[in-house]
Amino acid sequence: MTMFLRLCCTTAALTIPAIGHAAAPAPETPAVATTAPAAPVGTAAPAAQSGSSNANSPSVFPGPVPDKGTARPVAQEYPSAGVGDGVTAGGYNQSRWAEDWSKYRDPKKRDDVLDRLKYIPIAGDDVYLTLSGEFRYRVNLTTNPNLRDREAQRQDINRIVGGADLHLGDHVRLYGELAHAGMSGRNLGVKAGQLHNDLVVQQSFVDVTGTLGGVDVGVRYGRQTFADGPNLMVVPRDNNTIFFVYNGVRAWAKGDTVRGDVFDFKTTRLGVGGTGDDIVDDNRRFSGGTAGFVLPKTLLGGSNLYFDPFFWRLRNSNATWGTRTTEEVRKFYGLHLYGDTGPVNLDWTVNYQGGEFNNRPISAWLILLQQMYKVGKSKTAPRVGFHFDYASGGGAYGTGTLKTSLAPFGNNIYYSYQLYATPTNLIAVAPSVQFQPMAKLRIATEYQLSWRDSLNDAVYRANGQAFAGTQLGNSRKIADTIRLQAIYTVSPRVSLTARYEHLIAGPALTDANYKSSDFLAGWISFRF
């Protein structure tokens, strides 16, 4: 609790952009340590656009959060479901800067002392400070960690976050966020910076916004989360204890039915100590743009659908495919359709990838299709659906065209809570069911089947590393994966989450001496 209060107080003074200077380039390390995952998506709003949360997967199944001062969207005209800032549910968003609690300028709407922290007037009504915080304690248990026959692993994990959002009138905003990640347990392996970090400036940026010709425009500079794209390709990764954050500039323009978003970022290389070792990673530069269109509501007999073409470019100076580590420049040409049409929620992405790796051309595909059908009209009606995903593979261990697809910074637990799968050389299909047996309890189940696309390429983990030796096998079947998630909402600010996964290794893994595994996790989360 002392650490929690210290973070909140310190962050209130940290509402200025503060990006560390990059150190000399070093070989890129995996985004995830050789341990089981550290933290959940859970009841935190999925870090994807509303309607694009891949809701049929237990990995992103949102908990019912009662409305306690529902935040109005940052953009006032373009629908909030498509602005690319993540989902706001019950007033809360994974990116806390996307929340707006200015309704609490009216004292009559405040229920308790924490409500007072959401609107602290400084000068008049338009200059005010909003404080936010989160405490999460989690336990993970994993058998056969890394799918090897070895002692079970236990992770005891805590996340403490304090944020401060300073509004200087209608057009200027400063945001700062400090975070602490603690981890202990048994058989932990190497602790990576997103799992264990004494203190990190998780976000620190400045916004300048306005209106030109009836169009909302804005620019943001600093360290920030980013979620303007398909869930499986770019999200802040709430499963990690420390978010995946970027350093640079983002600008946008939003009309009633059309929007545009451009960005130029470098990623963050996390240390495990204080704020001085969390630095800009010059080895990875991510830039591009997205256009957004609100489709006519009369389409398909009545719908709320959004269509987002996008073009991205990722330069990675230390990309690894097969036995070669060198610079890769990968270009992403994509179409993203998502939203609701009648009782069906859908999220479809088609993405072609080009570019160059080690003077070899890249030609790869990602096709991500998820759909969920609501059985009944009540808010608690069950939902049934499935997702089908195709991620091309081939060429990583050979010559000529590289066909291995890449989801650069997406939801890393969509296919496995244990981080044992990613959309690279993968074909997956997963039927799922979601239901709500009682008012505060929601349950999601899924059975996923997965195969390799190319028999000449490996099976890949969520951090992009290949399972050694799997490229030599002759079997296509990777695994069957059974998953269950249950979320109990104690109050608008407190939730309990439990997860279970049983991964049944197929011959593509067992032929290389990998084993089946069980994963069990539980945590409590408090936010204000």
C-alpha cells in the first residue's frame, strides 16, 4: 500500500513528457521471458477498438463492469467504438488517458473520496487534475514450463500503477504514469523487464487538440500506449505486468464518419531497475497510418460497422528468422472490418506483408476472422462463435522469398495463456461459448485446434521465437488447447479472475520432444 500511494503522489508531478535516451544498440531480446505469462487482460477493457476485442476468445473476455461514471469518448463526433483508443467500459479503459471523468466537476455526482480524485479543480472548471491507480495481485502455476519435462513453475506477481491526467483548458493535456512490477516464486528463469521492474515511467506525453473546419484534430508526443489496429496486431498487452509502450508522435483528424491517424514510434527497451534503464529502443521503428470509415447503418439490414484500411512499416535492426539475425523492413497493407450487425459481432482482418529481410523479399499473409452470435436479446444472453486464423509460414530456414507472417505488437495470449503460440506459420480454428450464470459472474470457454501452414518452418512462441527443432518435423498438427476464464465483479472497482488452460501437444511439438502443459492463474484487481 505504501508503494501504491507513493506512485500515485509521484505521478501527479510527472505530467510532462519524459523519454529516456537510447543506449547503444543491442541485440533484440524476446518480448517475453522464458517463463509463463505475467498478467491478464482480465476485466481491464480489452486494448482494441470496441467491436474488435476478439470477444469470442477467453483471452480477451471482458468482465461486466457496472457503470460508475461512464467516460465520454475522447472524440466527440466520430463514434467512440472506432477511434482507435481501446474500449471504455464502465468508465474504465486500459489506456487510462482515454477516460474522461469531467462529470465529477458536479459534487452531487461524487459518491466517495475516490470519486473526488477523478476531478481535482485547479483553476476554474477547465483546468483540473484526474488521478488514477491500479493494484493487481496474481498467481500463475504452470506444469512443464516451456513445454519441457521439468519442475512446475509458480509466479507471484503484483502490478502497481499511478497515473495523473492534467487538463490545461480545452486544448492542452499532460499525462504521466508510473508503474511497478514485482515477481517472485519458484523456477522463474530470467526475469524480463515487463514482468519484473522496480519502477518505470510507463507513459508520459503531451496532447494538443482543437477543431479545424468542424474536424477534431490533435497531436500527441511522448511515451504512450497505442491500440489503433486489429487486436491481434497492436495492443498495449495488459497480460504483461508492464504495458508495451511506444515513444514518438501520433496525430489524428476525426470527422463525423471519416477519420485519419498517423504515427511514428520507436519501441521501449525495459530494464528491471529504476526509471533510468527503461530507454528508447532505436533498433525498432514503427510508423504508418490508418483511415477509418463509419459504414452506413442500413448496411446488412441494420448494423454498426467500421472499416479501417491501414498501412504500417516496421524496421527491426535485429530481426531473427531461422539462423539469421539482421535488419528487416516489413510493410503491412491491411483492411480491418469490425462491429455489430444484428446479433453478430465480427472482427475481420486481411493483411498482406511485403518488404525485405537480409536482401530477400517478404511475401506473407495474415487472415484473422472472428465472429460471435448473441443468443437472445437480454444483456446476459449467451454468445456462441468461433475464430479462424491463417498466418503464412515458410522460408525462415531456407533461401528465396520469406513467407513467415508477423503480428508485430498484438494480443500475446489470444492463442495461449502460456504464450506458446502466435500468428506465424499457424492455422487455427476455435469454437467458443460465453455465458453469464449470475449477475456478477461471466464465463468463457474455448477449444482451439492449431496446425502449421508450412512443414518446412517452425512452431513459434508469442515472443516470435521458434520452438527449436520443430522446423525439422514432418507433422502439421501443433496442439489442441482447452481454455476457461471466469470473471467475478465484486464492485465497479474490484474484480476476481480465474483462468485455466490445458495444452495437448501435437506431433509438430512432441516430435521435437516438447510436452503437454497445464496452466492455472488467479488474480484480484482494484482500479480507481
